[in-house]
Amino acid sequence: MTQPEALDQNIRALQEWLRAAWVQLGDPSLTAFSRRELRNQMKQCTADLRMHLQAVSERRPEPPATPPKTFAKPALRLLAWS
């Protein structure tokens, strides 16, 4: 697995974890301590996600495998019939 693929996979995992944490945070059976701990973990996860997103935005785009086709102007000649 290449670094960009690993970075993308980490971003997706962090986003999924945050989604699940928000659902869990809405659970009324959570104690105040558990809620606070979950919010602290969410803050850390958000910071990690921002760091990964920053790394993706700074990453240079990979050059395409094959260069794009360029079309040259054809040399045209006019022929006159007499």
C-alpha cells in the first residue's frame, strides 16, 4: 500500500470513528465521566484528522502514467485545378 492510499484509509477510519462517537455521545445512559472522556477522545481524533487532511492538501499531485495527447496543427496545402 502506498503512502497516499494509507493516508486516505486513515482519514476514512477517523471520520467513521467520529461518526460512531457522535452517535454514542447521544446515548442517555452515559455517565458524565464517560461523556467527558468521549469528548476528549473526539478532540484528539479531530486533531489527528486535521493533521492527515493537511498532509493530503500539501501532497503534490502525482503525474499521470501516460502523457496527455497533444495535437499539432496539420500542414495544409491548397491545390488549384485548371
